[in-house]
Amino acid sequence: MSRIIVDVHALQTVPPSNLNRDDTGSPKTALYGGVPRARVSSQAWKRATREHFNRTLDASQLGVRTKRVAELLAERIERLEPSLEGAPEALTLAAETLKAATGSKIEVPKRKADAAKKSGEKEPAPEASYLMFLSTRQLDRLAEIAVEGAKDISAFFKDKENKARAREAADTRHSVDIALFGRMVADSADINVDAAAQVAHAISVHQVETESDYFTAVDDRNSDAEPGAGMIGTIDFNSSTLYRYAALDVNLLAANLGKGLREDEPAAAPVQRAVEAFLDGFVASLPTGKINTFGNHTLPEAVIVKIRSSRPISYVGAFENPVGSNGAGHVRGACEQLAAHATEIERAYGDTSTSAWVLRLGTSTEPLAALGSEVSSLSQLVDTVGQAVAERLERQ
């Protein structure tokens, strides 16, 4: 069976900014083609994409990633069984249910327990030792199971069938973000979820130099007799035209999502919604590092989407030779190099069943026009690709 792979390529210019900092506070960089490039990590853009989902998807289709998962589950248990509201038993039920479902220890962190004991406060809620990613529907089902065994939760989960039900609840009905970006459960590898979406580190198409902004802040209460700044400092930044790339394995996405949310909708409908949400979120999102300082709110100058039946293909090789500006900016040069490289890649390795669409802004992106059918807006691109994916799925 042929695969369905969605490749997303974007060129985006970002003015002075610090989207993604390293441990020293400087913008992240990478050496590529023998010169330093601006870099935005895949984790930063995946986080921004997940945040964007809150605008386009219902909360029931999303998950929550947190160490404080016992509190999250306890809130649902209390809603199902109001007699447990505010009682410590709700947290105990949550912790035992999560342990049965995931194999993870859910306990009060020693540091927090010691601090609470010293201050005389009540014992804090138990936590997971790492971020746990569960969908809204998984949490709802686990709450139902916990309430069912509320009389004696330890004895309840000694029954192998009940424990298996809890594990099944944690490993089915995945949310869109879990299905896309995957999940690792350190204590139970069998309920890990392989990511259907791969996001590359964005890099600049040209060489960059990190600069420093020296700033001062004035104390509003200083008098004329107290001249000088109340605070001084520096912020590192750079500016760049970024090449961004992501690949989506639609078949794996469909397997992760499982059956649809409703019996009355086509089997491909949940997958189509997820593909559309990912495409819209990846293209339109922006990491928010130092966003209040620099106000670097931009969108891509050009987006190319290809549907393939073989394997993902990045066009980053177009920029192994850095783009020169010659005082005319980097966008047009990037488009020319990208168009030439993409044409050569498709000629040499082309997938005969590909479909491609291009969204571009202005005359500087004209070289990309030949790479696919032009669309006039992001919404049209999202709808067109989503429909094409659904049709291919139905034919498989």
C-alpha cells in the first residue's frame, strides 16, 4: 500500500528577534554550509503549533501534558462523584488509577513534602516524575474507572481485568496533539505513541551574526539630582529569513487517532480535521520568545505543500550554499534557490503521484509559481490539502 505523506515548506522573514534562546540567553544558531545560521528548534515550533490548536480545535480533541496529572484526574473524579469533592481520597484514587494505567509512580515530591512539613501546611498533591501527556477523553475514562473502584482502589486494581481496562483507557482515544506529536511513557513503553508529525529545526537561508541591544531603564521616581539609569543590560538578537519544514505521515496519524469521534461521520473525517489543524497551526504559529521586546509578528512569505506516496523530502539542501542579499534582501534569492533545487530533486527522485500547492506573497516569490497549483489564501490551502488527503485515504 502506498503511503500518504504531507510535506510542508515555508520561507519566513523575521526582523530583529530572539524567538528561541539557548542557555546563555542568545538566539540559537547552527553551523550549516560552513557558516553560522539562525536556528529555531523543532520543540519551540511544535509548542507554538500546539498552542495554536486552541484556536481551531475543541478542547475535547486535545490533550494535557503535565506532571500535575493527579490533580487533573482528581478534578474529574470529584465532578463524577461530588461526595469526594475536596477530600484527599480523590487524589489517592487518581494516583492509584494513573499508576495502574501507566506504570508510573505518582507521589508527592520530597522537596515539596519537606517544605510543607516545615511550614505546617497540608501535604501537597502527588505528581508524576516527568511530564505525562493524556487526552481529555483518556482522562474522562480513567475518572470513570477510578470512581468504579472507589470503595477499595488497591483491591480493585489487583484484579487483572480492571488493570487492563485502565491501561486500555490510557492507550486509546488519543487526542489530535498526541496523535501528531507522539508521547513517551518512560515506565510503560508499550503505550508510547509514535509521532505522525516531524518538525525540522528552522534555519536561516543565509549567514547571520548575533547582535546585542544595550538598553537602559529610567527610574520614574528619580529626581533631577539623581541622574542616570535605574537599570542597564543587554539583549542578544538576530534577524533572518528562515526555511521551515515539517512532514506528516497521514497513515500513522490515522492509526494513532483510531476510530472517529462520531459514528455518523466518514472514517477519514477525524484525520482530515487533524491534517487541517496541523497545516494551519504550523504555518500560522510563531514561538513567543522575547515577543514583547521585539514585536516580531510575521507570517511566511511563501508556503509549499506536497502530498507524496513514498517518503518525506526536505528542500533544505537548497540553502547549503547561503543566499546572498546584494542589498536586495534574501527572499527572492531564497525563492530562486528553492525553486531550482526542488525542480532538480523532483526530476531525479520524483514521486509520480505527488500533488503540490503554493501560497506566495508578492513578486519576490515568483520563482516558486512553477512548483505547484497556486492558492490565494491559507484557508484555501488548508481546505484543499485536507480534502485531497481525505480522498486519498478513502481510496486506500
